[in-house]
Amino acid sequence: MDCQDREPAVSVLMCVYNTKEEWLREAIESILKQTFRDFQFIIVLDCPTDGSEQVVRSYAGRDDRITVVKNEENLGLTKSLNRGLAVAKGKYIARMDSDDVSLPNRLEMQYRYMEANPGTVVVGARVFTPGLNQAVIYEWTGDQQALKIRLLFHNYGVPHPTAFIRRSVLTDHGITYTEWVKKSQDYKLWVDLLPYGDIIMLPDILLMYRVHENQITANPTSQRGFAHRVALEQAEALLGEMSEQERLIHCWFDDPKHIEGGRKGYKAYIRRMTEANAEKGIYDQQKLVRELSFMWCQKAWRRAVLMHKFDFFMDPKTLVMLKPSMARYIRQNKKAKADYLEEIRKAQAAWE
């Protein structure tokens, strides 16, 4: 059977526009050198204007696991990803970016996890960034109800280039990347997939994630508008029509700099959300109250520490921090962040 016609275990999906040649070669070779060998490697060329196409085709000529898809015009990442999904044949879809490096055992570890856990729809992994002593994602929770609530406000899903997705869930429910979401594509995908199973992040660091000026996520404001639209789409499903002040509060709920409507506005919004959910039952009510209180405490603490403003911190609502259950929850989240940072430091040292 020709390699292009077979059904591999995994389809690795990578899109290429203009990528520094050294980084592109490292990204491609990191997949070709995986300990897990049964994969189709789909590389979508989004009309690059540099030498990226020549690099990709040079590898495709030597390894028949590579399937090259070339767009007739520049479509952007979202549509290019959907073009790749359309030709994927694997049981699983593994995302990969053209400027990152997958560690050699990445596919093997994710494949084994998915095979052993049929209720999981996506499994991701931790990442580290060369030269940066910071976590790309650190407010992760494995509690699926809490994750659903956090996704109501921000993209707390797995790092996109580490995603390993059960393709049958995509095909059975007609799920693809939503094309109006030109940036933060993964955020909308996690929201769409979560009703059908768990989204899990392995504790292992399995990808080196580069941050640079040409990257979509390097400038948060470039994708913030799309992320806010995804968040507000969920909020409107819970609340119905929202005022402009409520929309601003929702989008900036945990940002210490933004206080649209002041403390009273935020408290009124929390009340409205909990009352609406008590009626509709979209989210676990007890955990919704906990997460909203946690976010309030985060905002109060950050305003006090970073901005020396104690308006939220001195509010009686912040006394929830003194409750044993909330104090424990805050400590657990703080420890998770600290542990992640320590693992990143170890990965940095090993890489360098």
C-alpha cells in the first residue's frame, strides 16, 4: 500500500508561511525523529514568500510520510489548519508549529495516553521557552468543570502546538477550526470539544516553544479581540443580552488594571452570573461560585501588589480568602504555578 493511501495512527498537522530556515528544519526533523513512527506528516504551505517551500519539499522528497498541501493563495492559519484536517487520515491529530521543537518521545507519550483513556478528547503537554524563565501556561486545572468555567473567561486550554486530538470526535460532530476566529483558534476549539470529553495536560514537558516578534502570540493585543469574542459568545449563552459595561467586566475580569463599573459593578456581575446559572444549570454552581471568588481574590491581590491599589483588597468580599476551603484552593493553584516554573527551569538548563 502506498504510504499516502494508508491510515496511520497519527496525523501531524503543521502550517508554514515564512519561517526562519533553521527553525523550520528543526521543527520538521523533530517530528521525523520521533520514537513513535506510525504517522502522516501534513505540511500546509500557506503561500510562503521565502525559501520555506523549498525546504519542505526537500524533506518530502526523502520521506513519504510527508503530505504537502499548498494553498493557491494566502489563507491564514485558521483556514490552513482546516485544509490540513480535510486530508488527515490518522486516528489522532497532533498539532505542531513550524518554529517549535517536539521532544523525541512526544508522540509516543501522547498516543499511549489517548489509547489508555478513551474519554479524553485532547491531551496536551507542558512547554518551555528558550531564554525565558516563565511559564507559557500555568493556571491549568485538570478539574474539567473548573476548566469549563475558566474557559468562559480566557483560553486556559492546553498549549496549541502540543495538542493531540481524537479525530473521531471532530468528524462525528462536524467540528473544525471556526474560520471567523483568525487568532486564538485553539480557544474556540477547546470550547467546542469540551462537551464531548476531557481536555488533559500531561505533566511532562514535551515541546520547546519559541517566542519571537513575528509570532501570532508574541503580541497579545493581536489576538485579544478574537479571544474576547470567544469569551463573550459563552457569556451571552449564559446571560442573554449584556450591557457594554458587563461585556467589559467579563473581558477584563481578572486584569488588575481594568475596573469598569468599579467594585460594585464587578459584584453585581458576579451576582448576575450565579443567578443565571442557578436557573440554566450550564456550569456546576458550586464550582462557578468558587472560581468567581478565586478570580476576584486574584484581581484584588494583583491590584494591591502590582499597582498599590487596595480598593478590591479591602472589600469584605475578599474575606473569602480566609475561608479554609478557599485558602486551600489558592495555595493549590500557587503551588501548581511554582512547580511548573521549577520544571521549566530544569528544562532550560538541560536544553542549554
